Amino acid sequence: MARPRHPSKEIEAAVQHAESKGWILHLSSGHAWGHLFCPLSTREGCIVPVWSTPKNAQNHAKGIIRAVNRCPDCHGGH
């Protein structure tokens, strides 16, 4: 079954970027729409929250992409 899409197109694109690098999305409820876990997820820095309604969706999406690309465990899939 396909996962639900994030209501923000910018954040959805960032989540898809993370998934293309092997990250896994775990949906949650409340303020966090979900959490992204790197493929190794051996340290806390490899868990990125995905907020439901951030103040600025574009900045939040950029932050998600930056965290994925800087992951010390999997080097963002590079």
C-alpha cells in the first residue's frame, strides 16, 4: 500500500528525496507527520522529523534535504 502524501508539495518532494537515498518514513500523529530514519539509523542524528504544518514549508523541506545529504552514517547515499 502506498503511503499518504504530505499536504505540502515542497515537503513531499523532500521526503521523496530521502526515500530515494534509502531513508524510511515512519508516520506518526500529532505535530510530527512522521520521522525519517536513515538506512543504518545507528545514531540519533539520523532521525529527521517531518512536521505536519511547519511555519515555513520551503525552509522545512530544505532542512530535510540538508539533513539527508549530511547524514554521517550513510553520507546521504553518495
